[in-house]
Amino acid sequence: MEPLKINEIVSAVKGKLIQNESILDENEVIITGISTDSREISCGDLFIPIKGENFDGHNFILQAFEKGVKVCLSERRDILVPKGKLLIQVENTKQALMDLATYYRSLFSIPVVAVTGSVGKTSTKDMIASVLSQHYMVLKTQGNYNNEIGVPLTIFQLNKEHEAAVIEMGMNHFGEIHNLSKIAKPNIAVITNIGVSHIENLGSQEGILQAKCEIFDYLKEDGIVVLNGDDHFLKTLKGKIPFEIVYFGLDAANQVYAKNIQSLGVQGTEADFVLDKEEVHIQIPSPGKHMVYNALCAFAVGLKLNLTFEEIQKGILTYQSSKMRMDIFKTKKNVYIINDVYNASPHSMKAALNVLNEISDGRRKIAILGDMLEMGFYSEQAHKEVGEYAAKNKIDYLFCIGTEANHIAQGAINGGMDKSRVKTFLNQEILWNTLEHFIASEDTILIKASRGMHLEKTVEKIKEVE
């Protein structure tokens, strides 16, 4: 983070400066970091307490002061300010965090790529960042910092060395991406697809499309929109938004498309990418057709930011997935594990099952699938569709875990899978007892569910199986 003065912060958050006795010259106080966690804070930080469902950060303001912090924000008026400390009173600390990030973003003239979508936004963000890093010093969203708190904290990581940024934007309600777009003010806006994630809150896929399109609200006037042209909903945006659109996909009608796709098993995928009749051979170090879409998107963004074909090829080839997202590795007992437990939707479940098929190479194919959350009225149907798809893909064994996952099992049986090869479990502990005696050397195992299921625990248990 580049240093900020107190008067800049007070102005940006529309706050009121409070101190106990005028013994501290606020003009001499420089902020070199922003923190919302009093447990991980440095002396030069500004502490911004956030009210959550289970905690209130205001209760830790004094602790932050004791750790050496000189300045805190507060929406409470009953905080006693120690001598030599400063308090900035605001109406709402979360809004103040976003307002300050909006101001801080305005200090940089670098290109910002914003990425959203129902499925694949993290992998696409990582792929774009890998490509752009061949030409630019790039800041990218880390972990799950893609919401109204995480995006500001990511923006605050910008410094004068950065030449580009790739910002992931998530949401589960209307208005959230609008706020994130206001902060990031992107030059390029990417939407990967329109699925059914968060349909419980947004009502329909049309509602999801509307919410995702909030990413255009603060797109620069000369901004570029990069869209999945194979997505029915995104195709409808053609001619309806005042920006240049670049469509990518497998259909040759897209400006950027892929052909001659070949699976390389666990080594990944290769394809020829086509742009204006020019062809470029691309090797993607992750298996699955869905990764071709991610690479196509990164290819399109790279071209718009003036990268050469060679730079883009190298950026895609050196791509590395984020933790718990299509992370494929082999245990000491020669068991291949596909760790994809960070999130789940019907679309991503099916894509993961495809990968299980691609890399199994004659080994037993075992799928451990858990609940997909926030499906609302669509939940039963969505889970049954996944089960039917597992049966269609001829998965050898299907283990389902959770309260909704019984619908996955039912879908698989309806799809023709032998009942003896389908099992359901209410909790992971019972599942582990079964796995301990079931897993054999050379198995290929997919583990996937929504983040709230915490199936990373099962991944760790499988690693221990002798």
C-alpha cells in the first residue's frame, strides 16, 4: 500500500476526526496499511472494525490501540480515545471501507480487469493473471477476497510497482457487484457464464444475469467486455450495452474460439485458438473442457492488453490453480485425488465429473460429492441432475454426503447406476470409516461440494489411507 495522510482518509470516508487532547499532529500520522482484523495488525495500520453476524469489530478498537495503532474508524460514539490516538467517526464502517478503497483506486491509472460469473471466476482470474504477468507486474485477488470487504482489502494492496490488476467479484444479492464495480472501476469486465449459483436469493437465471451485469455500472467509458459467447444468457447482451464486446467460446461464431481440443489426461489439454483466421497452438496444464474456456478468456484479455501470442502461450502454460480448486495430485499410495472442494454448482459438478473421466485412464473412478448450497427451490432437481450425470459418465462408485446429497444418489440410481455402487452418508466421520477399507492403489477420486460442507477434511483423510 502507498502511504495515506489522515486528511485524505477523513475526506474519503466523510468522517469526523476525534482525539483526546490536541497533543498529536494528525498531519504527521501516515497510514501504511488497512486492517479489519485486530489479531493481525501493524503499528502503521488504520483499523476498520466491521460488524458481522457473530461479532462486532468495535469491541477490539482498544486492543488495536494497545498494539500500537494510532488511528481507528468507528461508527459507535461511546469509544474513549486514549491520549495520542485518533478516532475517525463514520456512519457505517463497512461503507467507509468501500469509500476509502474507491478513493485509493483513483490514485492509480493502471488497467484493471474485473472477473465475475456463476462458475469458474477464480480459475479464470488466475489464468488471466498468469497471462498478464508475462508482460506486467500484476496484483490479483487472493483466496476468497471477492466480496464487499475482500475487494477493498485487495485494492489496498496496490502500490506504485503494479502495472495491472485482476479483481474477482462475487455476490449473492443484488447490488453487491454494483458496489464492487464502483470500487474497482474496471477497464475490462469479464463474465464467465450465467448458472444457478445463488438462485435462492436472486430468483431466476434472468435475475442472476441482471446482478452480474452490474459489473458494467462503473466500467470505463472506453471499456471492453469479454463474454462467454456459448452462454445463452450472455449472448443476449449483444447490441444492448454501450461497450465493445469480445465473445469467446467453442463455437466458431465467436471472435475467439478453440478447435482441435485434445485431452492430455492428467497433464491437461491442448487446442488451437483461432482469432481472425490466425491460429495459435495452446497447451493448458489443467484437464477439462471448462479450462479451455478459461484459457480462451485469458487469451482475449491478453490480446486486448497488447500481449504477444508468445507471451499468452507462456502465461497459459505456467498457470497454477488456486488452493482447493481442481487441484490434482497423487498420494504416496498412487491414488489420484481431484481436490475441488471450494465451491459447487450443477455446472461445475458436471465439469469435475468430466475431468474424473479424462484422467482415470482405466483406474477405478470414485466420486465423493456433497451438498450444493443456496440452490433454493431448484435444489432437489439440481442434485438429481448431478447424480444422473455421474451415472451417464459411468462413474464406478458414488459416495454422497449431506442432507441434500441423497438426491444425487437418487438421480444416479434413476440414471441406471447399480444401487450397490451408490452410498449416502450424513456426516464425514461415517464416510471416513468406509473409505479406510475401500480405497485401493491406483484409484482416482474426485471430492467436490460447496464450501460450507468442508470436504477438505475428507481430502486430508484420504491422504492418510494406507
